[in-house]
Amino acid sequence: MSYQLLYSKTSRDQIKKLHPDIKSIIRDRVKTIAKNPYIGKKLERDLSGYFSFRARRFRIIYKVREENQIIEVHYIGHRRDIYDLLKEKFDRP
């Protein structure tokens, strides 16, 4: 059974900026997450509650809402800066 996917505005904007070849890889990886939401790596500390799933050099950052069978895709970006972008979200007042 697949989970419903919800994309944040940020993740939609990030996807739009990607090269078409990367977009297709991301799409395939998100389908994998929808079938098995706990396949990603559990993030820790400030990022607990989020999962990260690899798509080549990119990461898909998401949350699982088990009670509603929903996967919230929050961020998609290159591994070098995606975690810093996510941490900035928590550091803002």
C-alpha cells in the first residue's frame, strides 16, 4: 500500500530548478519512499522526526505521518548543503 505524498512549497520550488535527468531520478526515489516510507535514514538531534533518502548526490528530506498514511516531502537538494538549509529553518526565531 502506497502512502499519499504531500510536497511543501519549498520542495516543489527546489524540484523545478533541477536538471531534467535529476528530476526523473528524484521522481523514482519518491515513488520508492511512498511504497516503503521507513527506507530512509532517520535524522537525529535538531532534525529528529525527519528522514533522509539518497538520490545520487541529492537528498530527499521527508516526514512520515503514519496516522494519515501521508509522506510530507519537505526539502530536496544537494547533499553538501541540504542539512544546513534544514537546520536554518529551526534556528530562525
